[in-house]
Amino acid sequence: MNTRSQALCAWSGIIAPNVMFGGLLAGGFIPPLRPSSSAEEIGAIYRQNPNGILLCVLLILITAPFYVALTAAIGAQMRRIEHRATPVLTYSQLGAGFAIAPLFVVPGL
């Protein structure tokens, strides 16, 4: 991975949380819903803002590839730092990063 690609992937670490935060704002989930709200109140919130919630879901789904790109950039830097025949820490970081990416996708689905 060349330095330009790594820099673009590293910028994903700034883009991803901002896109997700924008999605949560668009969906009306900031501030979060009160845990003490009744089912009727929660249902009314979802009925009042269907387009905002769809935009929220779309933006959260878009966030997952940015997170994967950031994980790849971190893994490339760890591989460069770790001077072993088998870079165990790099593989562990990549595995954990890629395993967490579905956490962005599943709630959106």
C-alpha cells in the first residue's frame, strides 16, 4: 500500500464518525431517545420522521467501508513497525477491525 492510499484510508478515521454523527442527527437520535418513553411515544417518533430515519440508516451503512479502510491503514502501519516473520499483532488488529465492521451494517439493516 503506497503512502497516498494510506493517507486516504487514514482520512477515513475522520470521515466515518462525522458521517455517522450526521446520520444520527438527521434521524433525530441526538439526543438519544429516553429509556422511560412508552411504546406509543417511540412509535410516534418513528412515524413523524420516516425520511430522516431512512437517511440516518443510509449514512450509517455508508460508514462501514470507511471503517474498513481505516483498519487497513492501521494494519499497514503496524506491519511496517512489527519486524517479525509472522506479524501476530498486525493480524490480530486486522481481524478485530474487520470483525467489528458488521456492527455498523447490522443495525442499519
